[in-house]
Amino acid sequence: MTETTEITRIRPGGSLASLDLAEIWKYRELLYFLTLRDIKIRYKQTLIGIMWVVLQPVLTTAIFTVIFSTFARFDTKSVPYPLFALSGLSLWLFVHTSISLASTSFVNNTSLITKVYFPRLIVPVAAALATLFDLLFSIAILIILMFYFGVTPTPRLIAAPVFVFLALVLAVAFGTLF
């Protein structure tokens, strides 16, 4: 008797076709519920709850304003320094938090991943989408400060959703990688 050995060759998918966005779209309801669950869990476990969403950007902006406008004296042209700092910090806090949560999402959801089939990319995407909640509050605070300082937005503001989307894609990519 001769035994035949079967050889299996594993090759990379090649391009974005292996991402299978159609399958992710098929499981969009699961993505929605995982995102909602992450939002609820995040703020239920903290002592100050939802106030952390407001306090984090406000306190960080206050610290940056005191340090960099008082001691370093950066020139921000006609933009008040708190607006300058908050506009940059909002997106930075979003990306930082998204990467942190997305990178631990597989470990935190091990029991779900090992028991049920669904596209695994949904887990870090849901973690990153949950941080959009924080970004929306930061943008609301930024709008309030713009009214307070009397700054009117320019037409360039139309491009902001594109940058938020690119930041989300970057956060999901690095979160999945890590």
C-alpha cells in the first residue's frame, strides 16, 4: 500500500477583496449591538460615568492652554488657544482611545469569538465606533467654545467628516494590527 500525502498551500488573499466588506455589511446589526454594548459598558464602569466624556477633553485642553499659551507662548494667529488645542486634541483623543480599545477587543471578546461565527473584523470596528461617541461630545464642546470666542467656521469644515473617517480607518487598522 502506498500512502499519498496531500499538500495544502496557503497563500495570501492578495488585495482588499479578502476584506469581504459584503460579509461585514451582512452582519451590520451585530456591529451595531456590539458598538452599543461597548458604549454602555465603558461608562457604566466608571465612577463619574458619562461626565468623563466631557471632562477628558475639557481638562486636557485646560492643561494644554495653561502650559503652552502661558509658558511656551505659541502663536496661533487669530484663533484663541483653547480652540486651537481642543480641535487637535479631539481627534487625537479619538484615535488614541480607538487604537487602545480596538487592540484589546479580541482578548476582551474571546468567549464571543470562540463560540459564534461572524467576521472577526467586526470586533475592533465596534470598539473604534464606540469612541465616536466621545468625539461627538468633543465636537459639541468645540462648537460651544467657538460661539463663546466668536469664531465662525470656514468652508473648509466640509472636509472634517472625511478626516474623521480616515482617522477611524487608521484606528481600526492599527488596533487590529496590535
